[in-house]
Amino acid sequence: MAQESSNSNWWIWKVFWILLVVTGVEVILGIIKPPFLVETIFLGTKLLNHIFIILTLVKAAYIVMVFMHLGHEVKGLRWVIIAPMFVLIPYLLFILLVEGFSNYI
């Protein structure tokens, strides 16, 4: 019985470690703030911010795939659900940054 229980929970630990590593990278980058990432401006904001946004989108997509059980679905269905997130969120951030700095120009 115990062996059966541990075999069925391996994916929970896999998800835990993957999310822990990605979150750890975010935290370490936030604490260290490498100068080349802070001083480099890309599309109106620091490169470090872009890295945080990308890592957050990757975590969100992984969480959706695992906990909404999309990992076992047809590839087309996965892309229909995930692609808008990777298109709309960066677009909304671009609009926010452009319009937010329009008063300063």
C-alpha cells in the first residue's frame, strides 16, 4: 500500500522541484540584481524586468499544464489555451509601458 502511494505522488514532487528552481532563480536575480541586467534598457524597461516577466509566464504555463490537466491533451488544445497568454500579456505590458511614459516625453 505504501509503495503504491509513493508511486502515485512522484509527479507532485516533480512539479514542486521545477517550480522551486524557477522561483529560486527569480529570487536570486532579484537579490543580486546583476548590473548588466539592470543597466540594459530594452523596450523602455530594464532587461531584468523582462526576465522576470518571461519566467513568470513560464511558471504560469507550467502550472496550467499540470493542474488543469492540459499536459495530456491534444497539442492544438494546449496551444489554444496557452498562446493567448504569451501574446496578450506582453502586448498589455507594452501598452502599459508606452502609455505610462508618454507624459515624460
